[in-house]
Amino acid sequence: MPTARDPRLAGRVAFTYPNFVSYSLARFFVVLALEMQSVAVAWQVYEVTQRPIDLGYVGLAQFAPGFVLFLFAGHAADIFDRRKLLMACYAGFALCSGLLLYISRFSPHSVHAIYVVLVMLGIFRSFSFPVSRAILPQLVPEEHFPNAVAWNASTLQMSNIAGPAIGGLAYAWFHGPEGVYALSLAVSIASVLLTFRIHPFKTPSTRTGTGREPITPRTVFAGFRFIWMKKLILGSITLDMVAVLLGGAVALLPVYAKSILHTGPWGLGLLRSAPGVGAALMAIVVAYRPIRRRAGLTMLMAVASFGILTILFGISHSLIFSILALFLLGASDMVSVIIRATLVQIATPDEMRGRVNAVDFLFIGVSNELGEFESGLTAQWLGAVPAVILGGVGTLLVIALWAWIFPELRKADELTVAELMPKD
């Protein structure tokens, strides 16, 4: 039977550990369910109200709970059994799918009831993000953790690509959202059952109980203090946040598709899928050819590529060239995502991972949500093309500034505990 020592499995060594296999399948299925569900919810809400602003409320209802609960969610990931907490979150997603199915069956025009379920969904999301990130280092040995991060990112991208497509097809096949919600419910239940099979490795803090701190203002805000003191983590998180905040070309794809590239919905679909396909393929490449040295410099170069490709997309008037630019943009972004995720996880003690990942969740949300708003606002003032180009130029300026402010990030070398673990 192949083992982790088999050189033929070097590129997929993480999958030699049953815990990681169960975790990856569970995460793939739950994200698939959420993505399928998001398509059905958006279509159903717009079909009822015919108001674009209600689609904005759909996103707001799911994200707003994270701003309120992220500190408590991170602390919960550090004081409770992570496997049980993750199972509870996945069970909560299944509950939300069941409620949406019930609403669609018996009260299909009750948009306010849908918003209530979406708020519940946002609550479960705010807890699931930090605990799903914090449990990952307990599933594989340290030397194989970067490989696990790469494959985790790849499976996440695959579910992000497949979910909307399956959701749209299921909506059309079943002539309504009920079939989509039923399918999401079944897939979410499968995620719960797969998570039940996970048995995380015991860390020193879980064996001795040293990580079980009481809930106080000091412990709740410990994630912020830790990140502020550890400049390597602060630099990697804020670099990604500012880059995504400025380089939000994806938010303007409908404008580009219709007014600049002169294509239809099929072209918009290709443009939207290109970054995800590039990211998924790059994650597989990194899994087989891991980043062993100069991790910080590689991250800076990847984000710089993200900025350059944003500019190239901004000036393009060719659909094929634009798709290629977005494909490479997604690939370069995935390199920085994998390095950042590995840096944050390895450089954070196990008893702090929940709270640190909760802060990371807030930063990611800020960059995604405000990035779309910033892109739309700038495009409204200056036009779509100048907005995208200025975003790319701003990203390049940020790279230079961050390389100067955070020398720890620039000098980060190997992705190992010995190299990255904070020293007091």
C-alpha cells in the first residue's frame, strides 16, 4: 500500500493521510452546496422583487454577521473541540438549506424569510472559516503541510467553479429553486458525515489544556495583538487585503463584457471562470512543485504579477487576451494565497490559530466587499478602464511600500516552523 514515503506520491502526499482526505471531501462538498445555493437564492430573490439592490442585500445579509461575531468565532475555535465545532457549522449549513427548501415550497415569495435564513447562514460561516483553517495543521505532519495547503486551495477552487454551474443547471432542470436546495441539503449532510471521520493529531496545547483560555476581553482580542506584534503575519495579511482591494477587476466584468469586449452572457461566463481555472491549476502545480525557498520574495513577486496582469486586462480590447490575462491573474493570486495561508498557519501557535484566522477572515471580507465597492465607485467617477488600470498601478505601489515597511516578509525563506515560528 502506498505511504507518505513513496516518492511517486510526493505531489499528493497529503492524500496519504485519511484525516486530510475526509477534511478535503467535506470542505469540497460544503462549498459546492453553498455555491449551488447562492445561485438559486440570487435568482429567486431577483425573480420576486425585480430590484438589483435586493441582490446587494443578499450578500450583506450573509457577510454582516462576520463583522459582529468574528472575534468570538475565533476564540471558540481555540477553546472548543474543533472537529465538533466544524461538524456543527456544516450541520448549520444543512439546516439553512432545509429552511430555504421549506420557504420555497410553502412561501416562495417571502423574501424577508429568505434574508433571515441568509443571516443564519452568515453566522455559521463566521464560525466555520476560522475553525476549518485552524484544524488543518492538525491533519498532516508539519513537513507535508504546504502540500495540504496547496491541495486544499485547489479543491476549494474546483468547488467554486463547479458549484454555480451545477446550481444553474439544477435550477433549470427542476424549474425552480427547490431542487437546488434539496441537493444542497444532501451534499451538506454528506459533509457532516465526512467530518465525523476526522481524528485530528493531538498538539501539545490540546494534550495539556494550555490553550483553553477563559473568554475575557483580553483573550478575545488576543488575535489582533498577536498579529500586530508578529510583523511577518501582519505584512502578509495586509498585503493581500490591499492588493485585492485595489485590483478588483472582476467586479467590473459585466461592464467589460458588454461595453468594451462587446460579447454576451457566454463571454461574461468565460471571463468570470478564467481566474478560478487559473487558480485551481496553479494550486495543483504548487502541490507537485512546492515553494521551498524565498517564500516572502515569491509572494511579493506573485502580487506584483497580479497588479501587472490587472493593468493588461484593463487595456485589453480582445476577448481572448482578456481571458488569458484573467487566467494568469488567478494563477498568480493563488501563489500568494498559498504562501500567505502557510505563513499564517505555521507562524501561529496552535492555541492562537482560531483567533488569528478569524482576523484573517475579517481582512479577506473587507478586501472582497470593499474592493467591489471601490471598483464600482472609481468606475462611476473615471470609467471602467481607468479604474482597473489605476487599481493595478496602486497594487504595484503597495508592493514597493510593503517590501520596505515589512522586511520580515521580504526576507522570509523556508515555510517551516523552525524558520517562521515567532521568537520572543
